[in-house]
Amino acid sequence: MENRLQWFKTEDREGKTFVFDPLRRRYVALTPEEEVRQKTLYLLVGHLGVPSGRLAVEYSMKVYGLDKRADAVVFDAEGKPLMIVECKAPNVTLSQSVLEQALRYHSVLQPKFLLLTNGVAIHCFKADNAQLTAMDRLPDYNEMTA
């Protein structure tokens, strides 16, 4: 499926650049955060073996009664969340508050992994019950599903 997806196709409209998101199947404004998201989605699908059909972009959920959206969520074949992906613009530091944002999403979805990136740095964590462990590499889809 990944080979049929066309990544990083852009077009200019009225002085703004838009990028085609092959997962959402539409053009979206190419903001700094969106560029990081598109590169991260490409990494997940193109290099870590995540099937494109098991990846939801801007995944909506209720967190403490509020409407929230994770940048992306990776699912297994049964629809169980495996990884939450939180993307920030390159000028945003991956601080404790960014981790806390991902942890709020984790409290609802309970995936095995959290991935935080600003395109400059990538932090991946494995969540096992109440224990969060920093990883020194990114898991591929087979490891996520193991």
C-alpha cells in the first residue's frame, strides 16, 4: 500500500502552500507542524512498516470531557491503539508539557508506545502499566504488535 501513496506533493493556492496528505486523501496547509507530521507519517509507513490503513491522523477523543485530537495513532489489526504520535513545530521544545499532553491521550487510549517529535528530536517511550520507559530507538510495526 505504501508504494501507492504519494508523499510530499505540494501546491500553492493564493500565496499559501498546501501538502497532500495521502492518509487523509486531501490537501492541508503546510504549516511547520504539518511538515513534521507528514515526515513522521512517512517514517512510520515507509520505514517502520506501519500499514497505512492502521494509522489515523488527527484522531479525535474525549479527555476529561474535552474534545482533543492526537496528531496520529497507530492501531493493530483489531483496532487497539498501539502508539500515540504527537508532533510539534521545529521551534517547539519537546518539554515536560508535551509529554504530559501525550500522557493525557494515553490515559484514554492506553497504547504501548508514545512518540514525540518536533522534526529535530524524536523521543519514544514504551508504556507498561504505570511505567514509562524511554527507548533508544523506534519500534517497527512488528515490535509494536508483539
